[in-house]
Amino acid sequence: MLRSSVPPPVLHAPPLGPLLERYAAGSALTCEPVDEGLLNRGYRLSTTRGRYFLKHHFDPETADPAAIVRQHRATQRLADLGVPVAPPLAARDGRTVAVVGGHAYALHPWIDGRHRHGGQLDPGQCARLGALLGVVHASLERVMPAQEPEVSVREPDVPVPVPVREPAVPVVPVRKRLIPAQRQAPPARSPQARTRAATAPHVACGAGGRGAAGTVGAVGAVGSVGAVGSVGTESADAVDTFALIDDLLDRVRRHRPADAFDALARHRLLERRDLLERHAQRRPPRGGSVGWVHGDFHPFNVLYRDDVPDVPAAILDWDRLGVQPRAEEAVRAAVIFFVRPVGALDLAKVRSYARAYRRSAGAAPAELAAAVHRVWWERLNDFWMLRWHYERGDLRADPQFPAASALVVWWTREYDAVCEAFVE
């Protein structure tokens, strides 16, 4: 089996003349592609009237103009509440989405800044990050409808972190760097009412979900609560995961010539199969309390200014705006921000972040404990990096695999400590 990386897609040259005419944005001076993500395309645009970020909504599953308009309205309403976002600019006709040649575009103001991973944040900045995500969830509660509109929304994605390289040019709002997406449970849809705080009994982490030798207990019980605003999502089935592991092991065996990546993949697959055999009874129930969430909250979608390092200047890329269990977004974001290269979490920073999030979002400890359990199980059953590598020949996630595959092993061993960091 030959292994070759997928070539980058050919860039679609944006129709600058018709677009700038619609926006009364002057004449183009320069237009440079920005680090391209997996879904959409972006350009740093300089014109006779200023600097802009031009976003090409290219991905067919997120390029529905109605869905884009919903995102735009949400960010404008959030901006009105003081949430740091980068709403799009309106064209001459008042619209924020321009469809030219069958392609959808949006023009945003350019914001100078840089991304920061958790290792670059002090405890106070970690707390402010957690508080900010709580503000996002609480503010979305205020500005979004109680029932999700019928628009095209694919399951949300969360990337696994890689070491952050300082950008050579200002980082644009709205576009993340090229990071493959971490699969998660599909979004809950059409809730009957706005989010309510979880009403499950208090979860004692030590009793509910012990480490490697533990058994399932109260953790995850939020998903069984039939409260208004709770729309469950199914967790992964270990039976399906065992079949996937067997398939991937077969692909690893058949690859020639074998290399170091194959050796690590085989080791992690066998290790994960053993973990699943020992913890299969800990599958969580359906997800619990849901609400509107950003859907993709991670270091490359949070922008900081150099002159104001403590407070993010903008939360970027709202393509995954949707209705999901909101505490799970808080846990996933922390796992991405605060993972160390060896695959362990910085629990002191997680603790600062989580305390601030709970206060800001009004989230109960039981809600966070249940989310920790579901995200742990999600990671235990997930192999998207290996599927990209062996099924698609796409090697872009390979550098992230060592830390990401080590994280779930460490997390299983330190389950109680992780849970306590989120709830104490």
C-alpha cells in the first residue's frame, strides 16, 4: 500500500471586482491566501479603503447562505452584548453574505493579533478564558431562538492541539489553521426550550468514575434526566470500536515498508483495545443539558492582541454554531488548550479555567462531571487520525498523534484527578 499525503486543494480565486463593488470597499491592492483550514478559505485583503478578511464559505456542508446569515446575526448580537467577536460587514444592499458565481463570501474587518495555547497562559488568563466561554454560552442563551432553525448543520468538530508557531503575519479572525477535526457526538437538534442547568444529583468524582480500576457510578447521570432543555446524544458503542480497531490493525500489518508510525499505531491500537475491554461497562448514557454553543472553541479560534494580552480580542470561526451539550464544549476546549506534549493535562490551569466557567455559565459541578465522563469516553473510542492516515492517505494529523493518543491513556489512569479539576 502506497502512502502519500493528500495534495492541497487548488485555491479558487475570489472575484474581487464584483465583491468589492458590492461592499464599497475600494479597489484591491493585495489579496493573500491565509492558512487554509479544512472547511473554508480565507484571504487577507488590502484595498484603497483599508484591510479586510475575505472569507470564502467553500465547504458545501457549512456554505448554506441561511446558516451563514444565522452565524452573522448571532455574532452581531453577541457584539452588541460586549462579547469579543468580529461580525461581518454589510454590503451596499445591507446583506452580509454575497453570492457570486454560486459561491458564498463574507467580508470581515481585519484584526491584528496572535493565537495562544494553554502553555502561554498564566492562571489568571486561564480563568479569564473559562469565564469568556461561560459568557459566550450565557449570551447565546439570550440572543438565539429557543428552537434551532432548519438549516444545514453537520456534526461539530474539535481539533487536537499542535504546538503553536508564532505567525509571520497578523492572524485573521474567522479562520483557524490547518488542523484536522476531532469527531464528537452529533449535535442535538430542535430543543423544546432554552438551556436549563443540569438537575442530576451531585456527582462525587471519586465515587462515580474511578481510574483504571474503577467502575461506573453516578458520573454521566445527567444524561438520564428528562428535564426541559435536555436532548440526549448517543455515545460511541464499544462494539463498533472493537471492529474499527481490528480493521485498523489489519491496515497497519499490510503497510509496506513498515515504519515508526506503524509501530506506534499498532502499540496504541492494542493498548486502546485493552482499555476498552476493561472499561466497556462505563459507556455513558445519552447526553444531557443542551444549549447554543460556538462548536469549535480552541486556540486557533481565539485571538489575542499583543498590547492587551490578558483578554481575547476576538472569538473566531462560528461555522459550527449549533445546539449541543454545552458543558461538553467546555471540557473539550480545556482538553485542547491545556494538554501538554507528553499527553497529560495541566490540571492546575484546568482548575482555574473550570471554576471561572462554572461561575460565568451557571453550570453545576454535576453537569461538568457528566461532561468529563462523556468526553473521556468519546476520546477512548475515537481514531480519526489513524483513519485519515490509513484509509485516506492523509498525513496532516500525523504530528499530533503521539500526544493525542497518549492523552486518553493518561486520562484513564488519572480519571479522578481530571474530574476533580473540573468540579471542585
